[in-house]
Amino acid sequence: MKIYAASHLFPVSSPAIEGGALAVQNGRIMAVGTLAELSASFSVPVLEFPGCAIIPGLVNAHSHLELTHFPSWKVRKGIDYSPRTYTDWIIQVIKIRKSLSREERERSVLEGIRISLEAGTTALGEILSDPELLSRYLSSPLTGRVYLEALGHAPQRCAAVLTAIAATLPLFSGTDLLPGISPHAPHTVSDDFFRELRDLAAEKALPLMTHLSESREEATFLFDSSGPIAEKLYPFVDWNEYLPPARRTTPTAWLDSLEILSPRTTVVHCVHITPSEAETLKKRGVSVVLCPRSNEKLDVGTAPVHLLKAAGIPLALGTDSLASNDSLSLFDEARFLLRKFPEQFTASEVLRMMTLAGAEAIGRGTDIGSLQQGKRGDFLVLSLQETPGRDLCLEIIEEAKIREVFISGTPLHSPVFPDQFVL
């Protein structure tokens, strides 16, 4: 056992502790309190970090690390153009993915893991399209959940994807990462395939994560099967014969009709939702992951956070991928969120979105995301300037520097972790 102490400790699940500390044994938090309280209870070594804050390891609730090398792939593959619409961007991503070797995809994942850890992320809500890359995640220090992605319309292909997902699930046994299932989006998954994925998730007691209302193009497509998705994407991927009739509905209502929405479902983006859709998400107990920088870069609009907050929907934060973002840092994402919505969020709320709310969104809230007895000893030590009179939560987000990253009570630079994941 060791005690780790700092000038400030932010459990997130409870108020900040001045002169706080936590005791960690066998990778788990045994106690949290002031340094004086823990020193009186345990005669063990103490590692002190004066002028610093200890916070939980960050939880990136939505990521695609497979696309970490996307910016360089665009140049090397000769597909480096600026998409004009969301659909054009999707087509660009598909073109590039088709040109990649297994080695290129593996290197991209490994770099994404390294960058995430360097940025203080210790847990992910990761979307994985290629199950063959799972071993790279399982051998990393990261925890969280890996959602196995599925999309398609052709029955034969859908059956093959479903079989591959079912065959991959046992590989998670005995690891620190848990599985989930990710039907890609309402416009890329057929009705029958969505139901099959829903049923598999229910059978295996797994959560779902899906992209929802990321673009106005999706809303148009769900209403009358028109627009760029119907006119460009479906022909590009040979789905013309699967173009559905006009549904005259919204993406949220459609998912609800398929019984997809539940407390075990997390939806991502929600840029184009209506008040009635927000009420549906709240009624079904769904969590939402915001990716504001991705939305800005793809020019798809801005999530109506006032609507989501007013409905009382749990909100978390994700970086999405480097195909639609400039970094994998949740600190960068949090700073952007506070600047974009200065009247909507306090720094304390955003710190929770980066940690405990993210853990809850991916179904890991009982094990990670806050500094509480019994949880994993995943935490960050941050150097502070401690400006007098300033909100410390705001200083943590805006100016703090990462001094140490601890995984299960072990510093990331320790020899127990593979060198490829550490600077």
C-alpha cells in the first residue's frame, strides 16, 4: 500500500479535499481523505505532490483510435481534399480505409493509445470496426469499453458481421476492457440488422452505443430518404437496392420504434434533435456524449446543450477521431466546450463530464471515473499555478499540466507497461 497526497484532491463524486490523499493497494483505492487522516490510519509510505492536484483518470467516452493516422493517410493516399458536406466526409473516410494495410491500421491504433495516455486518458468508450485489432487494445494499459461496430444492409454481409462480433466477445474475458456493441448510425444500419444487434446485446447483457443526429443530412434521410446520403453515399457503397421508403420520422423516433433506446444505450453527437426527441431520450434513460470540436470541424452544427440539460439527460464528453478533430485531448475538448457554451456549463460540471459522467455513459461508473474506496487507482497528478481567488476546477481545465499518470496505482512510466505506450 502507498498513500498519494497533493495540495488538492478532487474525488469528483464528492467535494474537493484540501491537503487530500488516497491510499492505494493492489491497484485499488482503499481510502480517501486528508493526508492527516490517512497517515493516522495507515503506516505506509507517502508520496507527496505539493502545489499539485490529484483528479481521476480521464474517460474519453467516444473515440475512434483506428483513425489516429487519418491526417497523414489523406496525404499519402492522394485523397487529401476538403469535404464539402458530412456525406462527402464519410465517403472520404471509406475511400481511405479501403486503401489501408493491416500494419497501417495497427500502427494507427497504437499511436492513438499512446497519445491518449499522454493526454491523461485512462479509459475509453472506443468504437472498433475491425475486431482483428482488438489485441492491441487488450495489451494496453487502458481500461473502459470497446464497442464492436456494425453497419450494413445486405443480409449476407450483416450475418457475417454479427457472427464476427459474437466470436470476438469471448476475447474480452479476464481483461480490464469490457465489450459493447455499436450499430453505426440510423442511416447506415438496416431495420433488421439493428434488431439483430439489439437482440445480441440483450442476450449478452451488453450496452449499445450509436451515432445519432450528427448531421442535418441524417434527419433529411430519415424523413423522406432524400438528400446527399441517398444521392451520394448509398450509390457509392452499392446500397441503392436497400434505399428505404420515406419514413416520415426522426432518427430518435426511429430508434425508439426499434426498441433501441434504453438505460443501456449511449448516443453520440445529438446535434439535430428536437424538444420531443430530447424528452424521448430522457424517458428512455439514454446518455449522450458530446463531441463539440468534431461537430465544429465537420460544420454539421452545434448540439443544443441547453435542451439536453433542461431535459436532465446525462452528458459526457468525447473527442471522436483525428479524422474530425485536431487532438485526442479531453482537456482540449473541455476548454472548447467552455468557450463554446460559456453560460451553459460550470468548470465543475465539465470536470465531471471528463471523468465520472464518461464512466457512467460507458457503463463503468462503479469501477472508474472518481476517487472512491474500491475503485481502480487510476488518477492524474496535475501541476497548478494556484492563482489566488480563482476557481480551481477552471484552473485544472485551462492551465494545469500533467505531471504523472497512474494506472491501477502504478505510474505510467513504470517498466510494467510496454514502452510503446509511454513517451
